Amino acid sequence: MDYSRIFGWILLILGVAVIGWTLMSSYNIFTGQSALPEFFESPGETLSPKETGNEVQDQLQQMIGEQLQGLLPANSINQFLNLIVWSMLAFILIFGGSQISGLGIKLIKK
């Protein structure tokens, strides 16, 4: 019995499984069927505005904040960063799965 071939088949199946799981998870995330893992969280409303006594400045800051909300949604930067991190992680997992599969193929060919 040749144990290197059996181990090679196990590695090949394991590598393909890692690649398949990563692709399926990415597909589910990009189609919205599952939630994107949160590596970066938004801090929310932790900072309270200071009482400056200047109503004009407070109104101006409020108007600027409302205009920025219209241009850029609140969590868009965090979602974009989370998507970038997930894409890098998926690339690393696919690369690792291909290396594992390649090692399995080399063991099968022996």
C-alpha cells in the first residue's frame, strides 16, 4: 500500500475544498446572501458636540454634516475596507488551497 498516494489524494481534496469554500463564501457575500465579516467597525455616535455658545457655528456644522451624509453614506468607508480585507483573505485562502492541491498532485504522481 502506497501511503504517499493516499496522502496526496487527501491533500488534493483538502486543497480543492478550501478553494471551493472560499469561492462559495465570496459568492454569498457579494450577492448579499450572507453578511460581510466586520474587520472594521464604525464607532457610532460616541462624540457629543461641544457647547460652544455659538449657534451659527453649530448650525453650519450641522448643515455640513447633512450634506456629507447625502454624498457619502455613513458606513460606506467601513464596508469598503471590510470588502478589501475579505478580498485579500480570499486571495490568500485560494492561493494556499492551490499550493496544497499542487503538493497533493506531486505526491500522487510519485
